[in-house]
Amino acid sequence: MATNRIMDSTHRGPAYAPVLALGAMLTLAQMACIGAADQPREETSSSDAERTPAVEYTLTADQTHSRFSSTIPPVLRVASGAVIEAHLQEASAGQLTASSSTEDLSTLSFDPIHPLTGPVYLEGAEPGDLLAVTLHEIEIQDWGWVASIPGFGLLADEFPEPMLRTFRFEKGALDLRFNDRIHVPLRPFPGVMGVAPATDSLLSTIPPRANGGNMDNPFLTEGTTVYFPVLVEGALFSIGDPHIAQGKGEVSGTAIEGPLRVVYQLEVLKGARPIPEPQYETDEYYAVTAHATTLDEAVQKATRYMIDYLVAEHGLDRGDAYLLASIAADLEIAEVVDMPHVLVAMHISKEVLGVAGS
């Protein structure tokens, strides 16, 4: 059973840390109220841990579902500002283990793929609001796998035979030994994050959509704040598909898939600038995302979203925003294998925008 508890609707968790670039910052009065309700954090010798608010709720790896729908009941209800520790199951939902062999891929079912921890109901979140999700801690567990699954992946026709490799990780590992010469850095992140779509249908988790979902974006790692448009009451946020390392594109169809422990914070933003798809930021940059059935369409959408951001948040006219995007914004491919949609992002440096450190 879960160790979660129902949060009283009048309680507020630790103050929301990141400075928002969405034109949806809290009023000074709201910030004062939140600050007054903060609980002192435990002292620790780790500078990273000192920046992480105290965990208020824990969700276990068996509190999962594997579809996106407004009909899936929440496993937890919290108020804005809540800090949640979530244990994420690896993407095969236990069909593969550290001792699995290539033969086990022949019986792999896609039906339970992407067990998502949640959903979490955020009190006060309504359609038209934004949900801010700050990833405070992402912790690798003890193993992971990468595969080429017949019929799946960017070059499926060229690699018809199954391939599987598994890895063991020591606590605190920073890279893995791919062979005697090649080492791969570990940069864990949740491949799937999203809110419930406004539909009663049970949608597959495989393609990304406007609600987020299987974005497979390796930039969504520790220290990032991700913004989602709220589409249903309570937002119903879910997280899963833990990745331990992934190249941009995820071309074989899998990352290093393995369990993770994630600490994240939820904040509802009222009166925010509307966004059509998830956007995100770090201390260094602001970014938009766009999904589509082709890369051409996805990059065009992302460029328009970046122009919209520069106009709304930095006072540029659309022409100047277009030119600035051309000389200073970077297109990034997140994934090209989660058909029928691909996902791209566009980043722009806060130093370029003159807001670094704000």
C-alpha cells in the first residue's frame, strides 16, 4: 500500500523555487502567504539535497496505470506546492529483468508498456491553468536495459533481429562501460510525463501529444521545470518510462530503460500565458516543444511557439522574434520513433535574452 496521505486543501507545501518566464509569476501577496507556511528543511551535508524541499508524499512503483485518460482515478490528491517522491517502474512493466536474454523479447507485450506512477490530482487546477512540474532529484537504481525490438525503431527494416543488452549500476554511477573503450554518460530523466487529456478514451502512451506523454526528451532532467497546459480538473499528472541514458532521437526505439526514484514538485499557475504544448526551462535556457507526424511540421510548430514566447515575454514584434530565433535559438530533436508523432524542442539562452540569473 502507498504511504501517501491526503493533503488538506488549506495546506501549502514548500515555496516554489524557480523564477517563471511565463508571465504567470505569483503576486507578492501570494508569495508571502506561501513563504509563511513553509516548513524548515532538514539539514544535510549534500549541497544538492539542501536545494531540494522535504518530501511530503511517497508513491510506490505499483501505483501505476498504462494509458492516458480523464477517467483514470487519482492515487493521490495534493495542494499546490506539494513535493512528491515517486518510484518509477522500468518501461516493460517487469517483463524484462536484469537477467533477461534476447529470447525474452519474443514474448514482450506492448499492452502494459510504460507503467506510469500516478495520476496525482492537484487541488485547484482547472482547464486553462498551467501545471509547473519541477524535477528536484532523479536517482538511478541498480540496473537497466536497451534493445532493438523487431518492427520498432527508426531503422526497423535494417535490423529485423532482436537485440538486448542489460547493465548493472553501482550507487552513484556516472557512466556505463559499453565496451572496453566506450563509456556512456548517465543522464537520467522520465521519458513520459503528462497530464490527462480531455477524453474518456484510454489512449496509448506511446506517442507524445499536447498533454505531454512520451516526449522522450533527454533535456527534461534534474533541475528542469516543465510546464503543461491543464486540460481537465485536477490536471491528473503522471510520470514514468524512466530513462538512464538516451541520445537525442532514441533511434533504436529504446533508451537505457531502468527504474528511477524521482522527487518532483507540483504548482498550479493561474492566469498564465496559455501554451498549446509543454514548455520547460532551466537556469540557462527557455524551451518550447512541438509534436507532429513529420519533422518538418514539428519544427515549424516549435518555431512558431518560440516566436509566441519572445513576443509575449520579451516584447518583440513577430518579425524581430523570427529573426532572433534564426540567429540564437537551437532546434533539438527529442525523439523520432514514437509513431505516429515525432517531438522536437527549441531552446533559447537566458543569457542572450538578458535574464540569466533572474
